[in-house]
Amino acid sequence: MRNAYAITGALLLGGATATVALQPSVAQTAQNEPGMIQSAAPRAGAPMSFADMVQRLSPAVVNISTKQSIQVTQSANPFQGTPFAELFGQFGGRGQQGGPPVRREGASLGSGFIISPDGYVVTNNHVIAPGARNATVETITVTLPDRKEYTARVVGRDPESDLALLKIDAQNLPFVRWGDSTRTRVGDWVVAIGNPFGLNGTVTAGIVSAVHRSTGGGPADRFIQTDAAINQGNSGGPMFDLNGNVIGINSQIFSQSGGNIGLGFAIPTEEARPIIERLRAGQPIRRGYLGVSLQPIDADLAAALGIQRGRGELIARVEPGEPGARAGLRPGDVVTRVNGREVTPDATLSYLVASVPPGSPVRLDVLRDGRPVTVTATAGTRPSQEQLAALNGGEDSDGLPAEDAPASRAPASANPLGVNVVPLTPQIARSIGVDSTVQGLAIASVDPSSDAATKVRRGDVIVSVNRQPVRTAAELAAAVAQARNAGRDQVLLYVQRPRVGGQFVAVSPKG
């Protein structure tokens, strides 16, 4: 949704449009026969049509468009990209330098809805955000269904939750009311109104497919999933319950083609409304933060850790000086509860911690080496997305032996993981792009027939095995042998990967 139509690509969702008229089934109209399973009748009050509700709500659903200015670097060589490009340079052209940058116009398109008669409009942040790094938004236009246009100003935005609040100068506008998404159940009817592909006032209906759905997007990652058809341009539009109240803001789609495949996600109002109210009051949006990196626990990791799959989240890295480090959290800890609330795929650690006000205590139930531990941290303030940018790393030669070189190769009995390792020296650390403080074994090659081949690669650094530091190939082999003697089918490696950071990997030894 961040490209054409300002929104969707892989960000809004959809599904098959629901049939509005409810037709009686054969089982309802035919005479009962022995053994026939009777169909369940719709509940009392189920709609035969959404027309009256849509007619009442549509005037408050608006089209949002932006005009953007994009800086483009142009080539001074008129033959650039042709066989004559080099000739231009030989005769004094500036083909290698490039011409002066020029400005181009861009646009985006999305949806929104009015929440007050004096012109406050809710939408997604990505609808009004610049579509490219070198772009700036010059104007935001809100168009009502009666085709009246207003220039909008941004009251506030929250990129983390993908929400934004706009204001237009108008009075006595039609508006919609917030609903209670906490009462939404799987199977409830929902109606979406928006502007997919610029087709204003498009209405689709469907059911709630799931609630509290996590898509792996961070601290505000909790959505209502629906099969109501949502496409590019629906971003920022409202999702209504049958009472005509807004229970979600359409925000994402899951699609390999960019179009609706029946998987759409809306930000629930239980998450959106408090943020919009703070933006309207001019208050900052602050979320709790521990300063840890997490990774999901798959079946192999669960076996290596000796825990039940689907319980808790694994800490892969603890940032020095941050609240988690000050509280004593360690890589390899499995956090199972936050302030008494269980950590699950639907209530992730990031989500639970983000809901804690900065400065408040956070009680963490942790499994450490299979033993329960309680850690109490003081929540910090989550940095912006820009401040949490990915780490950079080196791109040059890694300084490791060639993959077919001996490189201190241990005999097969001493190398049961199928990895060829060398001690990590400062020179190798610098060349492969890991921090100079990291200690361990750099992987020079991986046996393609081993389980490790699908999980680690050349340039990774093995820091520990089953939480025990390793500095030599002999220590690596001994740690693996100890795990085997304990009856474990998996060993738990802590690996530092250039430009990625630390993560745990469960690997099955060879043989």
C-alpha cells in the first residue's frame, strides 16, 4: 500500500466478497428425510441487505490523495544505456558525473473517515507518508463523496501503529463513531468502505477471520483479520460492525499479486482509538522498551531448549546499557510472562512490553537453562523506527580460508556438526563485519549434506554451544559430545551473523 494508490502492495488485505442476500438452503425448503442433517438458520436480525447501513455511513468515508515532489538524478549523457555511451565520454561529455538533479511529481491515493463534525479525519500513516526516501509530500487533499475537496494538515502521525490524524477546515460534516473491537468475534459480519484502485465509495462485506492476529510487524502488531475484499486504495478506510460503528482501520493485505486473496488486516479500535485521541490532544506516543532482540521458537529450537513449542519468546541479543541488560536478561532466556500475562503468538513480548508505560516496572517470568527465574526491569522508551535501523557490516573479502582449504579442519569425529571452523581473530572479525568484542569460531565452510547447511553459512560466528562459550574446534566438539551424552538430538548454537546480529540456531549433529 506504499506504492501506487499509496497503500497496499502487501499491506491491505481482502477476501471474497460476501453474498449479501441470504438464500434458504435445500435442507430448509425440502421435506425432512431420514438421516438428513438440518442446516442452522441465520440468527435473528441477520441482514438481508447492507444497503441502509451503507447509505448512512458512506458520506463520512473520504478519499485521500497526496501530491509529492521526488528528486531524481538525471544522466548528463544522452546516450546513457546505449552502445554509444562511452563515445560520449571520449569526446568531452559528462557521462560519468551525471546531470543536475531534477524534481518530478508523484502521487498517492488511499482512504480515510471523518470522526467529528469539525473535520478530523483518520487514515493510515503510510497513505500520507512520502513514497520514496528522496520524496516530500507537498499537499494532502481530502475529497468527500459529494466531490468537495479540502486541503488537509497533519495533526499527528504514529509510524509504529501506521496511524495518522488529519484536519480539514469544514463544519457540520457527517461523521462515524468508534465501536468496541474487544467484543468482536470470529465469524462476525463486517463491512469495509473505501477507494480501492481509485474507485470511490466501494463497499465490500465479509466476516472476521481471526482476532489478535500477529503479522510479525513489531510492538503494534495486532490485527483483526477479515475476508472482506480489500485492495490497493482501501488503506486507512473503516471496517464497520453491523451497528455501523468503526471497529478497525483497514491497513494491510497479504498477497503475492498485490490484489485481494481473502487475507486482509485491520487495526482494531482498541489499539487505534487511544493513539488517535493522544494525537488529537497533541501528546506524544510513548511505548515501553527493553532493548532485546527476539526470535521465534520453532520445533528444533524448542527441542534444543527442552521447552514446549509455542510457549514464550527467545531472547537472541541484549543491547548493552538498555533496560533489559540492566535488569540482567541474557541471550538464551525464554520469556514466558510479562506482568503475569502469558507470552503467545497472539500476545508477543514486543506487544506486551510496548503497552507498559515507560518508567513502569516490568515483571518477567523467564526460563533460563530450563530453570524458572523472575526478572524485574524498568521499561524504557522505545526509540523511533529510524533509531532502530539495521546494523551495517563489511562487504569486503572475509579473510577466511577458501572453502576447500584445510583451515584447521578437525577429523569427522571432532567435527560432528559438519562445519569447518577457525578461531575468530580481530582481522577476520573486521573483515566479515562483526563487532571486535565478539569471541568464538568463524565458519569457513559447511558440509552441504549436514543439517547445519540449512541453518548456518560461511562467515557466521559460533559464540556458544548449549550456552557454553567455545573458542576452539576442540571445545566445539566437546560441547556437542556432551549434548549427545545427555540424550539431546539437537544442540543449541548462538551465532553472530554479519549485518544481522546474534541469533540462536538448533542443529542436529551428523551421524
